[in-house]
Amino acid sequence: MSNTVETINPATEETLNQYTLLSEKEALNAVDNAHSQFQKWRKTSFAERAKLFHALADLIEARSNDLANLMTSEMGKVGAQGKQEVALCAQICRYTADHAEDVLADENRVYEEGTAIITYQPIGVILGIQPWNFPLYQVIRYSASTIMAGNVAVLKHAANVFGMAQAVQQLYEDAGFPKNVYQSLLVDGETASKLISHDAIRGVSFTGSDEVGKSVAEKAGSQAKKSVMELGSNDAFIVLADADIDTAVEACVQGRIINNGETCVAAKRFIIVDEVFDQFRDAFVTACKALKMGDPSAEDTDIGPMARKDLRDELHQQVQESVKKGAVCSLGGEMPDQKGWYYPVTVLENVSAGMPAYDDELFGPVAALIRAKDTQDAMNIANSSRYGLGGGIFTADRDEAIRLARDEFDTGMVNINGYALAQPNLPFGGVKDSGYGREHGGFGLREFVNVKTLMIAN
């Protein structure tokens, strides 16, 4: 097997750069270096760490254009969305810096024989295995809370965004973090899997497909190591009879095509009650037809190429298989004859169980329209998925929407009458095959700490 990998621009199919993979010995040595640094880093104060994270936020903002351009060239992200991702990462750094000390503060309690202190202590080196679709955000999301809690981080990034992997390590070091507090390791999946067994690795944070994630979780669990799994999803957005159709269509189109449709928490299945199905469908298809697919660096582009050729080919196969099983393609569905790994915005109707568009995650700009008899039928269809990351409800009845979202929607997050991505102050994560654990909102700070009880007898 070759020890080099190339990054390729998905819009032009031109090679961007070539990288040499670390050997297993070099990767293991990097973990040793991280563990050595942890012995010092864990003793730093929250104030010292917070100062560095504010410096990191400043640096991320200062390099916004370069970072956004790197995303565009490595994985085809539309330029404006790249800048939004960069801004979110700076916000995450600041939020984490400002709230960690309170979230991880010692707690005093009493028990029958005396008093107790509950303290949250860092545990060591945390391995991150992160994907390409939000190449800066995914790394900052896991590493900021991990490092702010007093741990250190080593990252295995996706091979098609190794340029970003190097850029993130440079950001940490240029912001003033001691060497080896954060390291991007240019390794393949096999080497990353072996790192889980290293004695110094105390936890694993994985974002990616549920198939790979379960394998990573199994390996970590076999060694009693904590893991956080943020896996795929097939998020359902429900449109009820009293919904404002214009609002629903605008949010659902945005939720389906953001990041070229390549996000775990994208809107993917659209479950519309029968009496407004035709109205929603017509407006949705019309809105999709107006979108411009093209050069992701152009200001008027709505949707760029998919990140890799194999991903596009797999998506097209899922569409064809769904049509073969009875789905109706109302828009798109044909491979464009042009340079770059583009796939058109595609709308499938008559989608039902047994089709990839119903059962599986379509990681690209393909919308599955599903007809429901009424509200309860729509909710049953939504919850029939093996996934449970996010979802959405559109209705004029705010109280009923909150009741359905809180009591019935079997997901980690629910949008009501809108579409929103991750927020620094709100927990992010899912249930069922979408994984476990939470990040953001202070919750990620407590994922990789030792909740230690000190019992002091009277």
C-alpha cells in the first residue's frame, strides 16, 4: 500500500497536493509526546487555557479567507458557507473559553458521615477521528472542549482534507499552545484504529458513518475506553396541514442543499401530510430548479461539487435503486456531463420503505418526499428510521410543535418552523444509529473527564 495520498480539487479534478503518511511507529511516538505534554498541560489554570483559546479565535478570524478557500479547493464547499464555518469555529473557541471554569467547577455536597467534593479532572490523550465535510468545524468542535478541560488531542483527519489538518495544527501552535497539546496525525484508518489500543489514549471522539463508527466504538469499548459517536442520519422534516408552505419550502430547501447536501444533520426526508402534499411538492421543486450549481468559488453559486467521485457515484446508485423500486424522479437524477464531481439537486417522490432514499442516508443533494395521512402518521414515519440525529416540524400551532418535538420525536435535536445548524451554546448529538454523547453548550466539556468524588469524614 502506498504511503502517500493526494488531495484533489473536486471542481476541477486537479491534484492539489501530495502528503506522506506517518508510519505506525511515528504515530505511536506522537501519542507518547502528547502524553508527556499532558502531564504539564493538566496543571495549567482555566484562565491560562481561556487566554489561549481567545487567541486561537482571533487567529481563526484573521485567517478566515485562507481557511474558507482551502475548504473550497479541498472538498468543494461554497465560499460563503466556508466563511460561516470559520466564524462558527471562532465562536466555539470563545464560548468554551468563557464557560469551562463554571461547567467544570468543583461541587460541594454532604453525606451522612461528612462532606464531599465532586471534581472534574482531565484524563489524558483523546483521539479524534473526524470527517471531511466540515473540515475545520469538526476538529474544533471536539478539540476545543477536550483541550479546555485539560486533556490533549491527537487527530486523524480525512485524507482528502489533509491540507486543513495541517492548517489546524498550525493555528493551535501559532496561537501559543504548547507543542503537542494538539497534533494532526497524517495517518490512514488502519493506523488510527491501532492507536486506540495505545495505553495513553483514554478516549475516542468519532464523527462519520454509523458503520465505521460502530467499529471504532467496539474497539474502544473492548478496552473500556470512553467514546463519543456522532454518526450519520436520515433526518425527517414534517410539514403539517396548517404549516406556512413558503416558510417550510425555504427552510427545507436550505436544509437539503447546505454544504452541497453533505451534512449528517441535513434535512433529507420530507414527510408531508396529504392535504398539502401537492402544494409543498410544486413549490419545493420550483425552488430547487432556481438553484445554481457550479464553481464553488463563484459568489452566485448555490451548490458546488461533491467532495469525491466515489461519493457521487454511490449517491447516484442510491437514486437509481430507489427509482427501480418505484420512486418517481421529479427533478435531477442524471449524472452531468462536465468536469468535476457535480450532482444535480434531485427530488424523489413516492418514496417508501425498502428504498435507499427511505431507509439509508443519502449524503448529497437528493430530497425524498414522503406522503403521510395525518400528523400521527407523519410522526410514525419520521421515527421509523434507524437514525435519530435531528429533524423538523412545520406548523402554525407552536404549542403542539413543542409537544411533538419534546415528547414524540425520537432524535437529539428538532427544528421548529426553521432550519439551523450547530450552535455553540446548545448541545449537539443524536440517538439510535446516530450515536451518543453530546458536544457544545458545555456538555462536551464533561465527556472526557473523570468525575471524581472526594469523601471527607467529619
